[in-house]
Amino acid sequence: MRDFYKGKRILVTGAAGTVGKEVVRQLYSFAPLELRLMDNNESEMFFLAEEYRDQDIFCFLGDVRDRDKVEKLSKGIDIIIHSAAFKHVQLSEYNPFDVVQTNIIGVENIIHAATACNVKRVLFTSSDKAVNPTNVMGTSKLMGERLITAANAVRNGSDTIFSSTRFGNVIGSRGSVVPLFMKQIKNGGPVTLTDEKMTRFVMIIEEAARLVLKSATIARGGEVFVTKMPVVKIPDLAEAMIELLAPKYGYSPPDIGIVEIGAKPGEKLYEELMNEEEVHRSMELKDMFVITPAFRSIYESITYLYPDVVPEKVQRSYVSANEESMDKESIKQYLIENKVIESVEDILLEVA
């Protein structure tokens, strides 16, 4: 990947977010010629600018709703990593028109700018919520994927390659269940579960960003990359965290209760990263799946060939409820080895 990104001019939207910051960190290590970072979060962009005091990294305040700003920042750019979005399900339900402006019109603005400026590659970061969506946020992400795929058919002479990557929960990130559980354990409980049958795909932020960046290097145009991820049962995650953290905060694990409070509106009991309809047009790689466009006849000039293809055909959808989940000891090991607890403690300190 270093050879692919070295010497390139790259624009990252949503650069101050959880995924965006890790993407920037990894890109920086690949020695790009220039990094342009854009976000509408003034405080976080200030801290990002302080962290990267470098003449080839430029921080811009801006919003993907602003087509002129996006096009201005895309001039001379080789690659766009588009991660700016509204991502919280419940907030999106209360603010659906804002979600449309950012998650759908924002994608359209990226496509327009990339085509006008002849950007070589655009990668859109999507979500498991885009699969069979049950809420505004997921529906907006699905529309974003569809726009990105369709952009390959209406490039108007541009040779820009547009593709998407789809992944599940970044474990330990802001807004995820791990910081919530940690705070509840620190306060002596109880730990609240929405439903004991709930399962989730999980991935550490470093791995999620690595696979996002890998996707851009092998994209052909119009496909959706789906990262392979471990699965946890949420009750097992809660119990594993209680056993790890209760003694640290002066409690005995049995002292921390677990209470089931019911699923939130629009929340699924499982996660889907690839549905049944997508199976027949998908192929499996070593560490991800590739979903090729549904309307293949429109993309006749694109050959979908990739390295590390698994010879067997994809047989079934990729759903957390159908995959083998980690047991409690494996979850503990995963949290410890990947320093998830330390990362979450840093987040809680920043918020405090």
C-alpha cells in the first residue's frame, strides 16, 4: 500500500472523526505528497492541525454540503477518501432532512467535484446499516453506495474510479457500546443491555482503516468492499468487560448487575454486511468480500479481477447471527491484545 499512496495528493473528508483520524494517521506513514483534511468540527480540526505540524498537511474547515468548497479542495487531488457523514441512528431519525443533505447530497457533491477535477479514485466509507436498512441513517448510506456505484456509468469522459467500503462497529469508538459499559462498570453498575440475543460484528479502528485504504488500491469501479470481522454476542461482551474491569474499580464482578432494557427503535438484533440478493454477485478475498454492481451490463468495460480471490463461490449472506462468535475468554484476549480498554479510557478522559 505504501507504494500506492506514496507521492499522491489525497483529500480526506470527515478527517476529525474516529475513522477519519485513523485513516489520516495511516496515510501519513505512507509519505503522500500532500494531505488535505476537511471537517466541520472546528475544535477537533484545531487539534489535528497541532498534531500534524507539517508543510504537506493542510486542515480545512468545511462541509460536504458546500459543493463549491468540495470542488475547490479537489483540484489537483489524486484520491478522495470520503468518510464525512451523520452516523448516529437515533439522531438521524430526529433530523432526517439534515441527514439527506449530508449523507446523500454530500456524496453527490463529492462525485461532482471528483468528476470535474478528474480525481483518479474516490472511496466512500459506508456502514452495515446500509444493508436492508430499517432507519434513516442506514437508508442514506445505502443511497450513498448507489450513487457511488452509478457514478462509474455517468463519468462524462472522466476516468475516475468510484467505489465503496462497508464495515460494522469500530469497537471502543465514541458512541459505541464499550465506552458505555465501561462508564457503567466504573459507577458500580448496572450494565444495560438492549436485548440478550443481540450480536455485532466488531473491529478495531486500526484494522478498519487499513482495509478501507486497501480497498482503494484494488478498486475497479462500482463495487462495494465488505470487511471480514469477528462477531460478539453483546451479553458476552458485557460479562467479559465486567470480569476485566470490576476489580480495577474496586468491585467484585458479581456486584455488577446486568439489566435488559429493550432494543432501541430501528435497532436490529443482528448486523448484516452482505444480504441474500448480493451473494450471487459477490466474490471472496482473503480478508474481505467484493460485491459487484447489480446492473453489470452498464459496466461492460470494467473487469472485476482482484488479488487473493478465494476459489469457492460465496454461498450465503454475511450476517452476525449466522457467524461463529467469540467466547468470553476470546473477547477478553481481544480487548487486551488490541488495547481497547486503554483507548476507551483516553476517550472518556477527553469527554470528562
